[in-house]
Amino acid sequence: MSAFPRLQRLRDDHAPALLAFERENRAYFAASVPDRGDLYFEHFADRHAALLAEQAAGLHHFHLLMDEGGEVLGRVNLVDVAAGSAELGYRMAERAAGRGLATAAVGGICALAAAEYGLTSLRAVTTLDNAGSRAVLERTGFTPCGEIEMDGRPGLRFVRALRPARG
């Protein structure tokens, strides 16, 4: 990936840009995933602080895909880190869709997961009707490993083994 856009580990000073991203894309996201709800936005500062504390404890690794102007183009997160594995979650801004940024960001986070966080595998889930998300996962080396139900909709579970970082 070129210098911009780039993945950045979530920091306290990202809060305003992240909140703007979530507000600007709320309707777009709600078309494919459950809405975060009004309380998410009303208590954003508290939630942001809690995420940073969980990240500091090693429970999760949160990242933002930022453009050269400091605006958030997407989120790429590794959650529920345990036993060398984590679950991947991501969302891209509507204005970033269709540009290959999700594929680049997921590929980048897979490399980071192995090299920086010592993870050996990642899991992900998506609904069957989210063809874009399925395509990103498949292009970045994830393979389907089972059917699931997500919020009453049929979906797929994916997995990807990671190569250990060379020492």
C-alpha cells in the first residue's frame, strides 16, 4: 500500500475523525449491518476510552484507514484476541467503496497481525447478501468454513491461517 491511505493504530486523538466517519456513514452502514444505535453516538467519548483501554490490555487491536487529510476512510479491527487468533471486522466509508481500499486494508492487517501481534489465524463472518465483503475476504486469503446466522440473516464464517513473522 502506498504512503496514503495508511493504517494507523487507534489513538485517543483519533476520536473526532472517527466520530465524523461513523456519523457520515451511519445510513450507508445500516444498509448492510445492524445500526449502532443512538446511544453509541451519545456516549462516543466513553466508548472510545473503553476501546483504548481494551486495546492497551491486549484484548483487541483497532486500526483506522486514514487519508492524507486525516479523514477516516475505514476501520479494520482485530477483536477477541486469544490463543494466537482474533476475529477480523472492517467497514469502509461510502466514498471509499469500490476502490480496492478494503482489500488493501485487510491484506495489510493480516500482515500486521502476524508480524506485530504474533497471531497465527484470523476469523471473520459476513452475511450471504454482502457480496462485497465476501469478495474482500476471498481475495485476501480467507476461506469459508461454515454457515451461520447473523441477525436473522444467513451468513458464512471464514478463516485464514497467517504465516509467522520471520525472526
